[in-house]
Amino acid sequence: MSRSPYAVQSILKSLRLLEAIGWKSHDVTLSEIASELRLPKTTAFRHLQTLAAAGFLRHDTENDRYGIGPRVQMFAQSKKSLSRLRQLATPKMDQLLKTFGGAVNIAVSSGFDIVYVEMMRDSRTAKMQARIGAHHPIHSTALGKAILAFLPPAERAMILDWPLQEVTSRTIRSSAVLRRQLEEARVAGYSMEREEMEDGFSCIGVPILDHDRYPLAAMSLSVTDKRLMTVLADAVEALETAALAISTQL
């Protein structure tokens, strides 16, 4: 167990339980795992129930046994899927960058945010704030709008019913305006943002859809706002072609 003065010991105990169960090829009982980790049964029980409530463990109540839960499996599958997404997207991103310059981005949704998972840039966009792993409000980016536009209505409403955070003076704060933009994006197949995430830069985004047309991720091209309209038509066509190819291979 960590000796760091900042470590939360109760969380470390939960993680030890999760790790121990994860290495096993079978479900375990409370007694088995408590004995293995030399924990009091009452302590082990509380940690197991907490992990089960959060979805990290699965509790078979009929047999009173614990196994790895759906959230752990989801994370494992997500990591594999992201690796595959990057592998397929990289050649397309490289070609887009050579053709248009700017910055080419891939992002996935994470609740009210998007998370950048891959990015390529030229020297003109090197000063942009976005970095791989960074979170930005989903409504403030073309990537996020592309994802929101293709989400099922109920899932989209859960996000749009909350106040919209201001990032720049041009960030959309009106839910009605954003909803209209998303409807337009759904029809057109692409989204746009004009300096809503970062002053001086604008973006075109397209979704990467699965076979049920659910947005797994999004791809975007960021350029200076002055260049946006000059490359718009060609960039939309190139982005849609790239996204469709990635979707098909996925």
C-alpha cells in the first residue's frame, strides 16, 4: 500500500480488491477475497458493495459472488477501440493536413465535454490551446457539435438542458440557437464553430458513425477564421470522405 501522505487509503483498499478480483478467472465470495487480502469481512463487504454500485464489480446476488463489472470491461474495450481509431485515422489526418494545413483533430465525447485523442498541426496552429487529452465543453467545438447532432434525442437533451458555459465571447450560450445549429448540422452532415473555442481560429467537424449511425467520435479541421470560408466546401468533402472511410473500417 502506498506510503504517500496524499494517498486516500480507503480508495487504495478498493483498488486492491478490484485488482485481486480482476486477475482471477472465476467469481469470488466475500470470505475468499477478505481472507486473501487480510481484510475484516465488514470492511471488504463495504468496498465490494461500493465497487458493485459503481459498476466496476458485478455482484451475483443469487450465489453471493463478485466478478469484474461492466465499467471495467467498457474501459478495456474503449482503450482497444481508441487504438484502432487512431490507427485508421492517422493516414487520413496526415493527408488532410498536407492538403489544407491548419490542425486536424479527432475527439470523443465524455459527458458534457469532448476529449482530444489525436491531433496533427502545422506551424500556423502550433499556438492553439487544444492538446491531446484536453477536455473542452462539447457545445463550444465543431467536434462536439458534430457528435451532439447525431446523438439520440434523449441523450442529446440530457446535455442541452444544462447551462452552456462561455469559453470566448462568441461561444453559443443560447440553447435554442445551439439546437437550431445541431439540426442544420444533422441535415448537412457537418458542423461549424466560429471562434467559439479559441479567438482567431474556427473549425469544421464531421462525425465518425457506427453502423447504427451513432457518433463514436468526430474529426475536425481547424484553420484561422480568415481562411475558413475559402476552404469550406473542399474541406467538408474531404472530411466526410475520410470519416466515412474510417467508419466503414471500424
